[in-house]
Amino acid sequence: MEKITIQTSNLTQENMRKIAEIFPDVITEVMDEEGKIKRAIDFDALKDDLSDSIADGYRERYQFTWPGKAKAKLEARIPTTKTMRPCQEKSVDWDTTKNIYIEGDNLKALKIMREAYAGKVDTIYMDPPYNIGADAIYIDDYSLTFDEYVSESGEYDEEGGRLVANTESNGRFHSDWCSMIFPRLLIARDLLAPNGVLFISINDAEYGNLRSICDGILRYAGTIHCQMSTTQGMKVRAAQQGNIVKNAEFVVMYTRDGHKDIARNTPLYDLRPDYDEHYSLYLKDDGSIGKLSELYDYRFPNDLNNKKPLKLGEAYKKSAEFAEIVRSHLAEIVRSHLAEIVRSDKVPELITENDIKQGRWTEVIHNNRTYILTLDSNGKMRQLLRLKDSWGPTDGYYGEEGLRKIRGNWWDGFYIDMGNVSKEGDTVFKNGKKPIRLIKQLIKMSCPKDGLVLDIFSGSATTGHAVMSLNYEDGGSRQFLLVQYPEQIREGEFDTICDLGEERLRRSGGKIALDAAAVNSQLRLGEEPKDLPDLGFRVLRIDNSCMNDTYRLPGDYNQSTLDLYVDNLKCDSSSLDLLFEVLPKFRIPYSVQIKKESMEGCTVYNVNDGQLIACFDTRVSMETIEMIAKEKPLYAVFRDASFINDSVVANLEELFKTFSPDTVRRVI
């Protein structure tokens, strides 16, 4: 049986394989430093194949680069031997939840997840360090190579990587930030689904650099401008001195194929505060078109004592009675400003102008769309637009219902959310939180109701909270996948930001459950109870591999150390640890259903109803192996040192050939 390796796939070798499929003539063999023959790319031959496109010899070419770019790109391809270890004691609803929370460096997490989640993530949200010169802390073990750039704090994480405060006094202020974000974006691209969307929150300090980096990796789809503050407080003085103070931050959007229909699931709506006075007509039952004033004399509403006649917009704003009349006749009220039917929607084969009369309306259905047609004063066919088609709930802070417009790339009013953002999720965190409404709306418009959302800079877990809240509101089953480094918090009730994020998810989920219980306790006869979404999450921790590296050349062994290689598994590894290490090797996500069973006295894990069955006990009998084979799993995994004798090992292949020949067998 083939053994499972302890490291992730080598992206350089994968890229070579892809090049070989397109240009087989550029593959050659070379001798490495140890005298072994290995495959390599003949770059001269590759240049010949691409001779019309090679920029060699030209000193000037369009590109975005910085010191350390090549090394950062290489970092994305270097495999890792790290693994994910389950933390059941921190998790909620471990057996049933599909949500994942990962503690650890997001670059290592992306490398580990790449095989299992490639092409599966519908929405990726990133809120990376803004590089404001004070508090941008991130793990760095490759971009700083000169002694003068080593952090004066001397802080290191448990794995020896530097924890760098990227201050403006650093001579490579922008280069270090670019080197940090670049490899993460390269791998995130691989995780993005074909129709997926990447959102990145950023301020103006690194907006230009971020755009330049992303433009070389993905296809630009637009930038959202979020009004996160107003000119008040300390900003007033700066404005009085002539400064153009910053009131907005950016959310850049990228896709794999360049599609622009980001809000394909549902558009977002903003309230139109004033009544559109073009909606001044109404449709009569007899087919004629009347004036709204015939339905109700809005000039002198019954609930007002005005002496001067009111205009339509004034009446709607001041008279509650007239506003109620409007709301109760949305389907009949139409625009007096007639709309021209767009060319692709013309319906000449179904109806002629002889069937349409001026001052009367006719309803026509064409291509599953309903049109209300009439003739204008010049005898041209026009359509009437119903007020109800522009009316409904909005996505502003207060969620008002009324006349609305589809939101563009200017998202105003989030400064209101910022007033209470530090306390959102029932956890206080004073620095770096994003409003939950912002994240919910990004997910709402871009992610299918059964989609997967990834956040690799999850901070206080706003994205996870947003997913649970949105699922509760619209009945969705979206899943979240959060990654956060356990950075120390120097104030508040939590030791690390991971502790804060996990507790926020617990409290937010508990509040949603209480809200649902309150709603269901007041149901009327015939009403359906409110369903609860998935409010749990599995906590995983990035750690060293459960397997020792026991692969040695014959000359490296000696009699005194042979006992060290009898079992290649570390003594602190549980069977569940081993299972989670092998899942990505078979491209199985961490959210999969796992059943713990007993077969002939051995502990067996059945993953996703037989997709994979694993047994890591130290003594596995023939009877246990036969029972596993009869289950006909797609994959079967055993421990290398788990078989009680050589005859079991010899007969394993025969048992599977008899009962399940298509099962892929592996050992660790």
C-alpha cells in the first residue's frame, strides 16, 4: 500500500506538470547537487515556444514589483508539514456543525486547505492589516532578511517566526506589506470557486499596491466605497485647516473570470427619502388611466389642516393617511413619466399599436415578464412602471420599507454602525472590528444560500457572526471557514483574539437561539415555527504533523536508533488528530460528517457515510479489516504499525480485492 506523505503538495512540481501538458518538448533532465537525475524545465526551449511573447532583452516593461517579491512568490509554493488538530473542548455542536474556526498562521492554513477546498469557496472576505504605521502585526519568517529590519521588540512565536510591527520607520514599510499579502492572495485564488468573489477591505495607504498585486492574480470587478465616518470630532479641526479628511474606506472586488455581476443573488437597496412625484397616475379597473388625485385628494389630506395645497412629495412626507393610501395601492400606482421599452424587450410579434390606445392600459406577458403598455401623446408605444416594483425593504441601518433604489458602489451610512461596532457580538474589542451589517451585505449579494464563506483575517469573528445571522434571517445554510492567528490581547476579558472570536460566536449563536424561541412562542394558528440555522463550529489548531519524518537513506540507520523508527507516529497524537491530518490528502473538507464506530474491538472512523473509513488502533485483526472492506469505502486508511502480525498485512490486499476492489488503500 502507498504511504501518505506528511507535507502538502509541491506547487512547483504541479506547475511543471501543467507546463509539460502544454509544452512537452521543454521537459528535460538534470543532475542535482547529490548526483541524482531529476526533471526540469528547459527555459531556453520554453522561450523558443513563446518567442513572440518573450520580453527578454527589453529593459522597460509593464510590471509591478518590490524588493522581496520573488521570495514571497516562492513562499506560496513551498509545501508545509503542518497539520490541523481538532479542539473538541472549544467547539460547539462538534458532531453536526459545518462551520470551521482555525487557530494559526493563515498562510500555513491556506496551504493545508488548498487540496480539500480548491475551487469550492464562493465568497472570500479579507480585512488584512491596514499598514497604518502603528499596529500592523503579522507573522513573518521570510520577507525580512537584513539585520537592520529585525523588529526591536524581539518577539517570536512558538515556531520561531518573527512577529513584526510594520512601522513607517521601517525602510521597507510598503515592501514588507506587499510580501505579506502576495502569497496569501496566490493561494486564495486557488480556493475561489469559478463564480466566486474575493472582497478585500483596505484604506488608502495600500490601496494602490493592493490593486496592482491583485491585478496580476485575478480579474478586477470593482471597488465599493464605504462611508465609515463623518467630519466630526477631531476631524473638524483638520478640515478647518484645509485638509480633505477621510470619510470612506474601500472594499475591492475580484473574480477569477472577470464577471461583474457580483450581486447576482440579490441586489442591495437604499431608501429614496423623498417620494418620486412621477408616480402620480393609477390604473383603473376599467382599463383607463386616472390621476392619483382622483383616488385621494393629497393636496388637502384629511389628517392635516393645511391652508395651501400640498405637492405630492410634501403630502407623502407629512400625511400619515396619504402615506397609507400609497402603501395600500402600490400595484395600481404608476409613473406619469412613460418609459421606453428597451430594444431587447420590444414585443411587436405579440401586439401592435392598433391594440393599444392613448389614455388606456393593456397588460402583456412576454419572455416571462409582464408589461403595462399604453400610447403616449405622439402615438408611440410606452410602458408604465408600477410603484410596487420600486418599493420594498431596504438595506440601510434602520431597514426601512419604502420607495427604494438599487445601491451602486457608494455605500453610505456605515458611520452609524461604527458608533456601536466595538460592542457588536456581545464582546468588546476596541480596534479593528468591521460592522456586521457590512459583511452580511457582501455575503448576501455574492454567496448562494448554500455557499461557503472564507475569512483568513477573521479578527473578532464578525464574518462567522454574519453568516449565522444571515442564515437565520433568510433560511440559508451557508457555512463559514475562519482563520485567525492567536495574537495576544493586552486588555479586556480575553487572552488572545482567538478566545474573543470563539466566544463571540458562542454568544451570538446563543442570542439567535433565544430570539427564535421567543418568536416561536408567539406563533399564530397555522404559522410555521422559525428554524434554527447551524450555530456551531469546529475549532482546529495548526500544529506540527502527527507523523515523525522516519524516511532515511540506508546509510543513515544504525543499530542503536532502529527502535525509533518502529512507529512513525508521535505519542501525543490521538486517533482523531490522525484522521484530521489525512482528510485533506483525499480532498475531504474538515466540515464532513464523522461517525466513531467499533468493529471487533477496534475504533473506526466512518467519514461521510463511507467516503473514507480509517482505523488507527495499534492492533487491528483480520476480522476488523474484513468488516471495513465489506463497507466498500472509497478510501481506507490504516496505521503502518497497527497490524498484529505479518499475515494480516499480507492478506489485507486480498480481502479488499475480494470485497471492495475499487477501494483506495493507504497507510500512515
